[in-house]
Amino acid sequence: MDTVGDGLETALQKAFTRPVPKSAGARMRYLVKQLKGTRAVADLLGISQRTVERYVKDQIRRPRKELADRLEREVRSRWQPQVRAKARRQAATTDGIVIDTRARFGYTAAPGSTDDARLRHLTVALPPQYAARLFEARDRGATEQQLRDIAAEGLGEIYFRDSGRRAHGLLVEFTDVEHVEFDL
């Protein structure tokens, strides 16, 4: 199951203008430069300072799977911060964000309605205010459920209520998420 927080991070990474370093040595050198020393990188990755130095000098080329995953995650999270910030700012002010999801949508509507929850696949362009709210909530450390609630509110407003033109008072429930992906 995909998460909203991971989907937002992946969307920002699509804005990168240069590829992320591929080799372990290049990734380690990047982290050493960013964190200004091998001790900080060693502490971050949970390895010895000497091991970091050996990767920097290309004396070790293939990290074990667990270390390779941590190394990639840390480099990706720090790669091109200005490009990432620009893409985020543009999504939050002018462009908005596109959400592609397959999930169960249920409704709280007027009594007597037959709005049972059902699985739907939706691709909807959300306006900038929802992109801004999603990014701000993620940065504040919002839970996955809180991020889903913001996405559900945006989907309810744009797709189901058609920006206030129909289905007034309809509250959308966004559950059983099979897939969620964002694009800027």
C-alpha cells in the first residue's frame, strides 16, 4: 500500500534536474560534503568513520543491502534542495497537484441516500491550496490519516462536489487505499 507522505516525496523527486549519484562512493562523497565530515556521516548511517573513509576512497564498492538502502534514502532526501523547494512552491501557489488513486470512497450524505462505499480509480487535479496544505501538514509531521483526510477533502471538493456546484454537504471518506500517486 502506498502512503500519501511517500507519494508527495516521490512527486518532488520527479522535479530533479540531475540524476542522483549511483555508486556507493559517489553517494558517500556527497553525504560527506553535505554533512561536512566523515564522523557525521558515520553517525547518520550507523557505521564506523573508517568505513565511510574507505567508501569515499572507493576502497569498498558494494555496500550490504541494508546500508545501500539507507545510503540511497539519505542522499535522495538531501538531493537538490533548491529544485525541490521551487517545485513545491510552484505546486502550492500556481500549479496545484495531480492525485492518482485507487481507493474505496464512501460518503456521509443526506438521509435516504444510497451512497454506499465503493472502489474507484480517480485521477484529479487538485488546486494549489490543497497542495500547500498537504506539504505543510507533511512538514509538521502529520499522520498518514491526517494527510489522507486533506486529500479526501480535496477530492470531495473538486471531483464529487464539483467546486460547490452539486452534492452540497457531501463528506467524502477515503479508505482502503490500494494506490496513491502524486504528480506536480
